[in-house]
Amino acid sequence: MVNIRNLDPSASPLDYYGSELRRLREEAGLNQPQLGKILFCTASLIGQIETAKKVPTREFSERLDAALMTSGSFSRLVGLVLRSQLPTCFQAYAEMEARATYLSTYQAQLVYGLLQTEEYARAVLGVENPGRLDEMVAARMDRQRILGREHPPVLCVVLDEAVLHRQIGSAEVMRNQLAHLLGFRDHPWVQVQILPFEVGQHPGLLGSFTLLRFDEDPDIFYTESYDSGHMTAHSQVIRERSVSYARLQASALSREDSAALIERVTRERYGHQPGPAVA
């Protein structure tokens, strides 16, 4: 049965997407089964998206633009839809992350989101969000599109060695994740360094943090607590945390030695030498 639930297009990006899909489908004189046939999907999927019960993917949006000749409208809109699936406290940061020209982050517990594989992200997000897992994983993967832009941001990442040893998901998930990190070793705009255990006390002991720099706007410092994030552009905070990050980079292994440690941990802890990975 066709679902005719009315949507308020102003309620959310997902509701707006669904209402626009219905409006343009009807203008094209197509019912849900007919459009589904064109898009190689079920009429049920069309109905779920039109009623904001399911989040569209970027691939679906690109096919939809081609089918309805909408000049890329849905491909542009889906980015807002996916971002709206991120935790509310994180959405403002994600917007800043997408605009930044330079990102420098220290991560004490997990691989930074922009460098996570889909399987690793699924294992992380599935701990507390099993009911919305597909949507949240899609949103996290969509964040990574900024690394593939014509002019991507510079991304410097310092990972605590604990990140390599903490098994997230299965051993295979970890092998693939660490191989993915190795794929960035020669990337022109991404630098991954490992802060080894032997460093002892260091400026990152208070927790993970990220510094964002922009072409025209003030720098931003971002950190998270258990259920909220905090951003500030206070000049003294930026000054202090920039020095902290410089010290972390100086204490971390070089790019080459970091790659060697990742390879060794993969081999000794997760089963075998990682194969080549393409970032």
C-alpha cells in the first residue's frame, strides 16, 4: 500500500528531501513502482524515503537526479540530510570540519573519523546506536568526502599507540583499518603519526582534541566530553593548544617509523602483515 503520510518540509532536511522527491515524482507522472523500476530499487524504498522513514544514500540521490533530470539537486541536498543524522552536539563541528583548510588532531582512544573504515565505524557507532546504525555510518562516511576534494584540507593526525592495540570489532576489522591508515603514508595532504607508549606523560593526557584553521575565519579548538562537544575560538586557548599539539607531534614517531609500528602491531596482534591499501 502506498504511504501518503504528509510531511512538513521545514521540519528537517530529511523531511524536505522526502517531500521534494514526492513532488517531483508526481510532476513527472510516475508512481512509486515506476520510479523504483527506473532506479533499480523497490517501490517500498521510494515510499520510505518519501515519508522520511529511511535516509537516502548518495548513490540513490545521484540516480534520482539522473532519472528526474533535477540538475544535481538531490545530490546536493543529501549532504545536508546525512549531516543531520550526526548527533546534535556534533553537527556544528562537522560543518566547521568541512570548511577547514587545516586540521590537526590528537586521538587517545579511536582512529579519527575521517580515517575510519566503514567496518570500524560500524563497530564504534553500534555500541550505543544500534537502531540508527546505518544512518550514522553513512553520515560518518560522507564526512570523509572532504579528503577527495580538488583542494582537500591538510590533515595531521597523532594517534596514541593505544588506538592500535584496542580491538574495535573483529581482528579482520582491525587489520583492514590499520592497512587503511598505512595507505595514507605517502598521501600529500595527510600525515599520520603514532605517539608511542614509551613517551610517558604528555600534553594529550587530558583527552583527544582537534584544532581547525580556516582561510579567513578564526581558528577553532574542539574537544568532547561523554555526551557533548565544545568549540571555542578564544585566542589564549588556541595559543596554548597549538603549543600542546606541536609538542605531541615532536614526541610522536616520524611518519616512516609510525608506519613501521602500525605494520608490527598488525602482524603481532591481528594475525598477519597488512597488504597494500589505497587511500
